[in-house]
Amino acid sequence: MQIKPIITRISENIQAYRSNRLTKLAKQHIQIHDTNAIKNDTLNKLYEAQTTLGNYARNENVKIDIYSGDYILDELTSANTEKAVVNKLAVSITDLSDKNKTTTVSYIKLVPDDTSATYLYEKQGYRVSSTSDEPQTANSYIAESHEDSFLRNLYRTVSKMVNNLKVYNKK
């Protein structure tokens, strides 16, 4: 009887169980809606990122809902607004931290759904820096520019939305 293969098989089963359990927990915090209205390549990228976004949402105690852009439209919407949501995703973030509130706070933002494009991210402002040797802080002007892929743009947008929602709920 060989004990080593049995131990290896048991170890692999335990790792698979843990991985499946964590993936299931992550997917409870993200929901992709309107799968027929979203392009196939965008949908594939969203499913690739579902576990990562779900883990982030679970750690931040929020729920992420992703819809096609026309989710935010209603009967009174103008033609210009309809053109603005074409080829976009509506990402909604809902805070789950306070269950006793009678109203839940959600935050919705539109994100482009072209997976082959790069999106320019620019940030300008001041950065405060200090060293452990000096008690003073120094302000330095920064101008950053990044080219983001579809998923990086989505991650950055979700992160900003979560931070804005947390700041709003502290008020």
C-alpha cells in the first residue's frame, strides 16, 4: 500500500474544496445581469474577472451589479442620452455594511465595454511625502498618465466607486 499517493489525493481534494468554497463566496457579492444585451467578448472578460471582483467586494462589504448600459434608461430618456449609453456597461455598487438602514445607498457609473481598446487615465495633483528621518512633509506636484486595458479600467472604476460610497456613508 502506497501512502504518498493517498495523501497527495486527499490534499488535492481539500485544496479543490477550499477553492470552490472561496469562489462561491466571492460570486455572492457580484452579479452580472442582462447577459443577452452584453457583447460576447465583454461577457467573457467579465466572467474572467468575476472572482477577483467578488473577492474585492466581499472584503469591502459591498455588492457589485453589472448591467448593459441601457439599464439606466427609462421611457422619458432623450435620444442623446440613449446614444451616450450605447457600448457601455452600467456598474452599480451597493453598500452592505449597515443592515439596519431603511434605505440602501447605491452608486452607478457607466464604463466602456470595448475589450480591445485602451483607456487613458490621467491624474494631476499634489502628493504628500515624508521620510522617517525628517519630521517635515514635502508636497510634490504629480502628473500621472496610464493606459488601462478593459479590465484594469473596470477595476479602477469599481475601486473609486467603493471609496466614494464609503466616504458618503461616513457622513
